[in-house]
Amino acid sequence: MKPLFLIVRDLLCEHSLVIVPGLGGFVCNKASARIDKKSGKFTPPSVEVLFNQRLQHNDGLLQSALVETEGLSANDAEQLIKEEVARVMSALAKEHKFDLSGLGVLEKDGRNIIFHSQPRVVENVDAYGLQEFYFPELDEAEVERRNVYRPTEKSTGFSVIAAAAVLLFCFFAQPVHRDSINSYQASLILDTPCNWVSSQSVEKVTKYSVVLSRFETKAEADSFAVQQQMMVNSDTVKVIEQGDEYLAVFSETDNWKQVISSLYTVRDSMTNVVMPFVLCREVEVE
């Protein structure tokens, strides 16, 4: 047969109050989470089991549990409770202490009976699985604040001109096969904004060039440039470094009309160039 106070413990998991007639009542009390600032200990919400000797009313809960779980009759269950309570009171009178197997310990102090509950007898289902942990308080560090200035770029009207040039080329160009598209072929992107009027004291001139293709390595760009020079029988194809990539460009000039003419040359002579675009950049005059 299961010990009586283990049955009491099981009942406390479902009921907030379990009365043992002749002994007292065991009460579940929900405790909030606690923080010990000195030690940095965090305790999650829990359920404390308290004992009240004045709760003597027999509500029949314990007796019904014995009938259901142990198969006893109502009279036998009532008699079993009386015998167990008598054994507890006798032990308290002689030894001033009694172990309530799995529930806690009762101690007698004069006329009072003190209950010491075992830790986590009843789990708080709202905080199930949470454990105690330590997290010491951190000293607040002074944060240095400073203003951050971020330069902004002024847009120019050159992107509109470049787009018009590419559309003009596409209008006159013949259809090409998709398998001739170079894997590093560029789209219509101007990586370097062009300012028509320089604010620096050094004299600069605006250079236009037709970008044939763009590459990640200089070796690939040089190889492509040599192939295109053979097609047009000219050394006007060269490689320039732009940021973190290399551009194969054709006919770098400061004359806008010449760069339009170069687009026709690319169309007629360089059949493996699919979508060239015009690059505008400022070059210092030596």
C-alpha cells in the first residue's frame, strides 16, 4: 500500500488544500519569482507547501482518494487515516519530529507543530522547467556619445544621358544569341557619379568611354581586351581599374559625339558584346 503522505503529496498537485483529519491541513501557496541582489540569485515562480494545524474539518478528499487508489471501503479508509495520525502524534510526543515520507518533516515546538517542506514538492505548471540561476549585477559603463557626419553625394543628370545612349544603341543593334553573353557582362550601372563642374583646384577633364564588359580579375579583362583589339584591328580597347573590378573600355575620349560613334563601331565589329554602356569619369590633366 502506498504511504498516506505520498497520497497527500499527489493530491496537492491537483488541489490547493488537503486536510488530514486530526492532524491539520496542507496548503499550496504560489510564490512569485525572487531576486537576491546581494548574491545575484534568480529564483523562478514556485509553489510552497504550508501546514496549518487548525484546519481539522474533514472534507472527505483524502478519504475518497484512498477508496479510489487503494480500493478500500469508506470505513476502512477513515480508520486508516486515524491510525496514521495517531502514529504521527505519538512520534511527535516522544521524539518531537516525524518524517512525512516525500512531503517534509513535522517538528513539535511546545504546543505548536512546525512543518518543513521538502523543496519543490509541488511543481508550478506556469514555470515548469525553469531553474534557479545566478547573474551578478553589472556596473553601468559610461557610454561615449559623439556626432557622426556622413557625406552625401549629389546626383547629376549624367545617368539620364547614359541611359539615352544605351537605348540609342539598342535601337540600331542587331539581335544576338544568348549563348554569346559573357558571364561577367555588366548591366546599366554607373559606378562613378560624374560631376560636370569640379570643385577642386586641380584642373580635370571629363572622359567618356564605352564599357564593353567588366571582370573580377585583371587577367580576364586583359584577355578580353586582346580579343576585341583583333576584331577591330586597333589598340583602342584597354583595361581600367574601377573600384574592386576591372573594366574593358573602348575609345576613351572627351568628345561626346565620338562616344556615340563608338557605339556604332561596337555594334558592327564586336559581335560578342551584348549590352555596352557609357562610363563618365573625371581625369586630372597633367
